[in-house]
Amino acid sequence: MAKTFHSIYSHGFVRAAVAIPSVALSDPQKNVDRSLQLARQASENGAAICLFPELGITGYSNDDLFHQSSLLEAARNSLDHLCQETKAMTPVMIIGLPLKLHNALYNCAVVMYKGSILGVIPKSYLPNYREFYEKRQFTSGRKAPFDEIKLLDQQVPFGNNLIFKSSNNESFSFHTEICEDLWVPAAPSTFGAMGGATILTNLSASNITIGKAEYRRQLCASQSAKTISAYLYAAAGTGESTTDLAWDGHGLIYENGTLLSESERFRTGDHIMYSDINLDRLSQERMRMTSFNDCADEFRDYIGSFRSIEFDFEIPGDEYPPKRNFLRFPYVPLDANKRNERCEETYNIQVQGLYQRMKSTGIQKAVIGISGGLDSTQALIVAVRTMDLLDLPRTNILAYTMPGFATSKHTLENAKALMKALGVESHEIDIRPSSKLMLEDIGHPYAEGQDEFDVTFENVQAGDRTSHLFRLANQNNALVVGTGDLSELALGWTTYGVGDQMSHYNVNVSVPKTLIQYLVRWVAETNKFGDETGQILEKILDTEISPELVPSNDGNNDYPSQSTEDIIGPYELQDFNLYQVSRYGYRPSKIAFMSYYAWHDQSNGLWPEPYPEDKKNEYSLADIRKWLELFLKRFFGNTQFKRSAIPNGPKVGSGGSLSPRSDWRAPSDSDATVWIDELKNNVPE
């Protein structure tokens, strides 16, 4: 389905529209005219599918007027007009009307495309309780004695077992059900999804009562999540009879349990809403979740009765930028309350992991290296809380700051202040003499007075620190708490073996850098360890992320002289890339597309609350392409061997872990060429 880079249709998306016309009760022609206005809008906006409410051609609340021949004939004639007028439009249309067939009246959804009727779906379950009395007018379509009808001189399939599939995009397939069908224990759409439909659609005329809107949301969210599908829901709006009921025109679009778009309820007049369905996400999730296919196998005999209705979907030819939001920080919720909940849960998972490891081993002391940076700060916070839970003194945490050749005064002061404020046993070991001795032993130029700041020079320091920590753990019968995070592991930004890649237990191992920043900020904001600690944490948050391994050229070591992000890219971009690669396995060009529309314009407001104004960055497509290429080289190219040998640590989020014992198993000898070629061939420079 490839088009241009800036079109959703080049990247595995299709645009969905949910249209809510105001109802002209018992006036099919007026209803069709209103529906056509919305259909034209959907077509102009490049929609692939457009859903209308239940019985939208006549209105739902006609009661016994449905048994009037004049109304039924007018509905058919208006359907013919609708077919003629939609021949040149982009979307598949799904619209509702009553159809008299073989001396029975059915509440139907008609699926049409380019002027042709693809199929007719009858309502399976007719509510006949409380305010509903549908069995008085309609017949259930569950056991209709026919599976094909003649409608508008076309011979078309009929039944609730129809799955409509695009012949030129196997992921674009949909099933249709009607209102009450979703409310029953075994919804027809459940079997439609197991039969291959990735989009589930529901024409509804659900009236509104107190609390019902939230229940609809729960039903649609749950159904889309359980079936790993998109769920489109359109309910009738203004114009329905208010004899005894009221209507709110509720439209919803969900994707795998996530709300993408919701209409303004109780809105007068006609309106339409859009979102772009990520078909790649749905097909990837179904491929991974093998239990979904196992369940489908259980119902294979029944699903085998489903019929596939193929159509050639004509891909809209213009550029269609996305009508959905791509979160800049996929690991961090936008809403402040949800963000705080995420931070608290992450923190507790980390604490629980370390608590259990220390309890099961009987070890009562922990050794940890403190740099004054984010990762070691978060690990120390977790260790302190763990000791509190174990009812052990915080002095059982043996914390060491180990300045090297490039350690700045600023980070060293922060490290010392943090250890003091948290009440741990603090120590300082200057690793420069031992590091210089090793450089002398191996004949490195630096030992002879030359400014040779190569990878050997850097790793001698990283290895020296870890070597000290392990020997200190031996000496004190303690456990080395690791500090390296998920982002560093993904990029291979760790020193292998006796370096910061290794520990006895790593509490940060599946926590990305962007989330660690918020975890530290959350601890400061919630004052979990007092005002003094909170102020120190704020200073740490404001410090440049740096390995502090190479001295500055001017000899000034007040502040870090190296910038990690200048070398491996902005963590906010690389965490975005990591999430899309490890969680969904998307193509690099799709990731670049999503990243561009997440990051090229900072004015769209999608920043986690609160977010500092001076840190709101924008990135061009060239920036995104550059750093994504580096990510691909490092992630797929030559750093897997480090991930294959990581220590234990708790999996924190659904964003995944890179542990070979958990979410990520990959060969150490893989090559990044396939991914880099795909990026270069499909993303403009």
C-alpha cells in the first residue's frame, strides 16, 4: 500500500471515520442527504472506512412505524441514492436500515463500496427488556434461512458471519455487528476477530441514561483489547424521538484497548470524528500473542463457517498526515495523575525485586556506586526503601563515590550530599591511582603523559569502579546493586564484563532513561525522603547526562565536560525508537514517520505534565533519520552480546525488557543491514 512518506497509507495505517448525523425521524431521503454530507467529508479526508449509527436511514425510534410499507420502500430507495452518490468516494460505508426479506423484518447494516453493496449484516441479538421492545418489530438474523439476498438488483451475501477483506492489504479486514450484539457474553465480533477481522464495527442507537456512557467505553475498550482489534462505535444522536428516551450521539474509536478518539456527546447537528488505525500494531500483537490463535483454533469449526468478502481497496492518492497522536514519551503517561501512578508502581516493582533477592539470599548489606547521576540516584533510592522494608538500618547500604579522571565537582558534590541526606554509609575511593596503574601495566600512552582518551582509557575507569564494588561486596558479605538502565543497554552504552554492565542484581535493568528522570522527579515532588533530599534530586535532574570519563580540554572540571546525548543521540528520541522496535517490531521507515509527527512540532501540547518549557525540543526529519540510523546500528549490529549476559532484575513495564530470560532473545552475531537499508530506501534525507 506504499504511497508517499507523509501519508498514513505508506505506513500500515488506515483512516477510520465515525459519522453521527442528526436524525430526521421517518424521513429516509433527508437522512441520506445528511449522511452523504458526512460521507463526502470522510472521503475528502482520505478515510478508508466510515461507520454510521444503527437504522440511520430511517431513525431508530420509529417503533411500529417500521411495519409501514411506505417507510420501508422509502428506505430502500434512499439506499439506492446513497449507492449512486458514493461511487467516487474513498471509504467503505457501513450504514443501517430496516429490510423486509422473505416476510420478515431485519435490522440491518449494509456495507457498500464504490457504489456496490458488499454485504448485509442482520442484528443478531434483539433486546426485549426495560425500555427495549425490538422483538415486536424485528426478527433476529442469527438463524436466517438464507445467506444471500437480492438488493438493488445486486446479489449480495447476508449474515452475521461476513468478514470484509481488502485484497491488496491483508491487514485491512473488518466485521460488523449491531448495538446489542456487543452486550451479550459471546459477541459476534469476538468470532469475527478470531476469523481474521482486525477492525470491528458497531452501528448502535443506544439511548443514554446515567452512567451508560462509561459502560459503553468499558465494553468497547475490553472488546478491542481481548480481540486485539480496533473497535468503532457509532450511536444515534439528536433527532430521535424523546417520547420516553434521550440520545447522546456517542462515537468511539478504540485500538487494542486504547481510546483513540471520542465524540462530543449531546452535540446538536451532524458531526464526524476520525482516527488512524495502526493495522501493523494489531497484526504484530496477534502474531506475538500465540494464545489468541490457540483460542481461535478452539472455535475453528464455527469460524470456518465465516465468509470472506474481498474488495479492491483504492488507496487514497494524496498525502494524508496522521489524525492520531504519537506519544513522544511512550514510557511516560501524559496525565500527571497517571504519571504519578506509573512512577509509584515502577518504584514498588523495583523495591519488591530487590527486597525478595536480599530476603531469599539472606544477605543484609548492599554495595552501590554513586556517581551523582540519574541512574545511580534511582538505584540508591530503591535500595534505601528496600532496607526500610527489611527493617534493616540504612547504614547497611555501603555507598561509594569513586571519582576518576573526568569527575566534575558538581556531580561529586551531589553524590556526597545525596548519600548523607539518605543516611547510608558513605565512602569515597579515588580510582585515579589504580586506573593509572592499569594503564601503565598495559603500556597505554596516557600513562606516559599523552592525552590519549580512547575507549581503553574510558573503560579502564568503568571497569575499575565495578571491580572495586565486587571486591567490597566480597569483603562485606554484600550484594552489588546495579545502576545501568534499559536505554543504555539498548544502545550498548555499557562497559562489558567487569564494568557497569555487571552487578549481582540490577533494579534499573528494564527502566528507560526517560522514565528514570520522572521517577527521580516524582520522589522529589512527593517528598518521600524529606526536603533536603528533594532539593538534591532537583540538582541531579538539572545536570547534563554524562559518562564523565574524558577530561575537558580547558582543564575545567566544575561541571561534566562530556555529553552522552551528543554521542548516542537524545534519549527522548532513542527511547521512542526503542519502544517501537522492541515492543512492536516496526519497520524503521514507520518509526521515522511516527517520530516525525511526534517530534517535529512542539506546539501540539503532548508533553507529560508538567514539562519544563526550556526542554521542549523539536527534531527535523533529518535529525530523526540520523539518530534512528545510529540506534539501528547499535541495537541490531554489535551490542547484543552485552544484553545476552545481563544480571537479574525485575521487568517493569509492558514496554518490555531486554533480558534473554524475558522479552528479548537475539543472536549476538546479527547484522543491521536490513534495517538500515529499509530506513535509507524509504525515508527522505
